[in-house]
Amino acid sequence: MIEQHIVTYREEAIELLAELETSLLELEETPGDAELIGRVFRAMHTIKGSGAMFGFDEIAGFTHEVETVFDLVRNGKMAVTKQLLNLTLRARDHIKTLLDASVTGAAIDRSDGDAVIAGLKQLVPGVEPVAAVRAAQESAPVAQAADGDRKTWRIRFKPIPEIFLSGANPLNLINELRDLGTCHVIAHTDLIPHLNEMNPEHCYLYWDVILTTNRGLDAIKDVFIFCEDDCDLKIDLVDDGQEESDQSYKKLGDILVERGDLSPVEMNKILGLQKRFGELAVAVGAVTPDKIQSALVEQQQVKNVRQERAAQDATTSIRVPAERLDQLVNLVGELVTVQAHLSQTAAIQNNAEFAAIAEEVERLTGELRDTALNIRMLPIGSTFTKFKRLVRDLSQELGKEIEMETEGAETELDKTVIEKLNDPLVHLIRNSIDHGIEMPDVRLAAGKPAQGTVHLGAVHSGDSVLITIRDDGAGLDRDRIRDKAIERGLISVNAELTDKEIYNMIFAPGFSTAAKVTSVSGRGVGMDVVKKGIEALRGSIDIASTKGAGSTITLRIPLTLAIIESLLVRIDTSYFVLPLSHVEECVELTRDDIKNAHGRNLANVRGTIIPYIPLREQFEIGSNRPEIEQIVIAGINGNKIGFVVDSVIGEHQTVIKTLGRMYRDVKGVSGATILGDGTVALILDMGVLLQVVEAQELTASF
């Protein structure tokens, strides 16, 4: 059980570190935003509190030092500066290192963490050590402010019985409240069962706390921030600290009624006995003595009342391991295959009742498939946010002024696709910053603003997502790329290429136009990795550039890698699947069309010459060609390419199955699927097939 909580802590800590980084980058743009400062503080407080609870003492201790400084910022005693944000971002990275080391067991270089703490201490007003400032605040929290700033709060903390199982200790939380100011704690025992009914691992106590402090509601909430879902918590302001001539407070009965410990009817009944209220309330069994004591403490400690109850948001989500989601999608894929078999059998049987059942199963399977895939969908904004830090750090390293803009952060993609998309996007953004955006003086001389812009956007397009990386830099140098390609023997000196074909040369392995090698680029490693990564996702990449104005790289990525919409085709008795996201249209290819092309694989489609690949020849299928074949025209890297098949069966929902180890290196085939009758159909990778044919033609020309 404890091990499971440790795993959960690591997962939550990673999410909190991502939120912390996002909040710090936003705070750099609006340093006076109190809400952002509060988000930063709460993220660190949760990491610290939960870390101490589950044995991550080093993380808790380090985070405590950083949190202390931001507590000063939150209380208006310290300003947000660039130096503070730089140190806090380094602190975030160090916490991530400590967290990773807890899994891998790797050695930790603590010098960077020590340097961060030392830098933070120097920023504290009065040049006092941070720990001393914190100790002074905790030792005399009430004396730091005038009496008019002190407010009194009534807190009822009622943990769930199973709170110990989550690793939380209620007494530690109560002690944190004591550190905030003058505090009286009353324990309630009325829920303790008989001994034979008691579970030793359950908590049956709950507490009333009367707290007078100058720290405010946020400080109280922060105490319970990492166990708020495991308790019933009520926080009421009973004294706002304003001077009042009337020194009296509510009567005892009113306090009990207000708390919900006594009903108004019971109060009136007791008052009718004309005796001391507290004694009579206990005597008639309406309340327990500890509740009377709690109400008396409140009555004595506060003067004037203004009630303000903290709203508690209900948790409406659950955390599910990614492996379970993957298993669910796999099972849904199997169900889709079985459903296709059922529908095909129903059609053959020609039984109306059987067909009606098959249609209903098909409908339900479709809804289940969509729901299962939607569960794995995540907004791409979580990935976009990471790149803001990348742009910030690289721009400082290179001495450039760069702003990052994002658009379409709410666009959703399969979690597996998002994970595999991270590295290609990192390469592309680094390339835009290093090669694209010019130095400030160069930009000013060219009539541009000193600050460059990198734009990252995402938008849905059918069953795909278009991701654009655009910069307003110098653009690609066509002539330089061409010269480098000739130098490396990629093209001949007399080759006539379009701008798009020349730009695509940058994806060649080892290709680089950088004048020198830097820590960012220049080794010729990156863009070829990008292309391979995108093609592994069955996506495509397109480049557009204007010299002096900037470049735009567009990625087309499928929404999911599990189930795709495809086009089912046949060659002789073999079936193949083509991803529908690339298919533009299908046209006929007759014997006359082949004859008119004079032996060249070209087709005239409404006045446009389109090259095609005869898949029958490519896969060496030796039977006779039919009189009329079909050309499936697809858009690949901005060009139209045809794929000739015997016939087009129609659209098909394809459940992707990976190939066995023996077939993984077969070029042009990315997977397989099982049809309704049990037949296996190969899924073709049209981009790789095109590369294979181009390589064959290049070899044949020498």
C-alpha cells in the first residue's frame, strides 16, 4: 500500500513541477499577479508536504527553503525579480533531478541545489538567512502584525476514517496550525466505536481548532492542501479583527446551533429549563462535554463575527495507469475485428433478425471505440508549455530576444502520439531559434523588431492534427542549401529542382549549413531524426520559407496510432490498407492510358501529369493485370503520387497490429490488420514506399 502511495506521489509531483514551471514563466510576464504567486507557493507547499509524508525528506527540505522565500513574496515583503525566477526555475530542475534519482538510484550532484539556496538567501530583505527569517515568522507569528490585522478562525477538521492509509498524520496538520498563531484545539471522541467494533487502522477522532492569526485564509488552506480530498474541512471567519465597542460575543447556544451541533428546537427546549445552558445541554444528552468545551473556547477567544465558509470542490476525476488504458484500447481493437466478422457473417446469412443484431453490435462497438480512444486523448498544450522554458533558456544562451506564441493548446491528440512528438518538436524549435531568428542588431538593421517570434500552433484537420512551427527570422537560404547538397553529392550540378525539393534536402542524414558547431546545432544531427520520427507516427512534414521573412514547418500527425480510417484495396487475392488521411482521390487506369505513357509510370489526370507506383510490380505479384486498374492518388510531402491496385474495396476501420520481429524491417509496410473473414491485410507506408522507388530509380540511373 505504501509503495503505491509513493508511486502516486511521484506522478503528482511531476504534474506539480510542470505546473510550477508554467506559473513561473507566466509570472515573468506579469510579476505582480498575486494569483500566480499563490499558485507557485501552493505547488511547492504540496511537493514539500507530500514529500515529507512519504519519506522524500531531501525533496521536502530543499523545497521548504524555496517555499520560504515565496512566502515572503506572497506577503508583499519581497518583489518578483528576474534573478528570483531564474533561481526558482533552477530549483524546480533540482527537485526533478532528486525525484528522478529516487527511481533510478543515480548519483546526485547537490552542488547546484546548494548554489540555488545560497542565491535565494542573498535575495531575502535585510540580508538575513532565509532559515532565520522563517524561524522568526514561525516563533512569533502574531507579534509581526498589529492587532487589527489578526483574525480569528473556527476550523473543524474531520478526516475520513481511512486517512492513515494515505500516509497522512492529522496531528502533524494540527501542529502546523499551531505555528500560525494563537491556537486552541479540542478533540471530539463521540465517533469512537466500542472496542470490538474498532479498526486499529482507522481514525475516529475529529477536531475543532480556534485560531487567531495574521496569516490569512490561504495560509490555513495550505496546511490541508495535500489531504483536502481525505477530510471534511470547514473554515469559518468568526472575528475580522476590527475594533468594536461591544466586547461581548455570541451566546453558547447560538455557537452550537451555528456549528450544526445543536438544532434550534433543541436549544429552545433547553432554554425553557431556565438553568445554565452548558450544564443542561450535557444533562439532557443533547451534546457531549467536549462540544461544550469547544464552544466555550470560541466564545472566550473572539469578539465579533463575520462568517465566511471555504468552498470545497468535489473531485470528479480518477487516476488510471496508462497501461490499463492501453489494454482497454487493445481489447476494443479486438472487439472491432470480431464485430466486422459478425457483420460479414450476417450479410452472408441473409437473415433479417441476425442482420439487425449485427447492426446494433456495430453501433455499440463504434461508440465504445470512440469513447476508449477519447479517454487516451490529451490536450497538446501540456507539451507546448514545456517549450516555453526551452525558448527562454536558449534565447538567453544565444543572446537573442525571442518570444514564443502558442495557439490551439486545447487541441487533443492520443497520449502515445504526444509522447513521441516531443523530440521532433524540440529539434524543430531549436533549429528555428539557432538558424532562423537573427541577433537583435541584425534584425534592427533589416528593419525588424529586435525581438523575434516563434509561433507554435495546432489545429484539427479531419482525422489528423496540423502542427505548425513558424518563425519571423531569416528564412532558408536556397542557394546555400543547394551548394551544400551538391558538395555532399546529394544532387548533380545541373539538377533542376523546385524550392520545396531543395528545402527537403535539410532532412538528409548529416546535412548542416551551420558555419560552426555550437552546443545548440551544427553537427548535422536533428532534422533527419525529425523526419524519421514523424514518419514513424505515419505523419508528414512540409516546409515553406521566404528569405528574410521566416519559415513555416507543418506537421500532419494522425490523431491516434491504435485504430485508423483507411482505404482497403486488393491486388489479385491479396489485400492492402492505405491510410485514408493521405488519400485524395481514386481514378481508373486503362490499357490505353498505359500505352499512351510509352512505358513511363505517368498518368494524365484532368490535365495534370501524376507519377504512379504499380504495387503489383513492387510486391512481385505475378498474375495477369486486369483490363481496368485503379490509381489511388495520395498527397505525400506536398506532392501527388499514385499507387496502382487491381480494385478499391472501400473505406475500412483498421485496427493496427504490429508485425513480428522477422518482418519489422520490411520497407513500405508499417503493420497489419485482420479483416472480418480472418484475412490478414498489410498496412502500407506510402511515404517509405515512395522513398524505396526513388532509391531504386537512382541506382538504376548510374
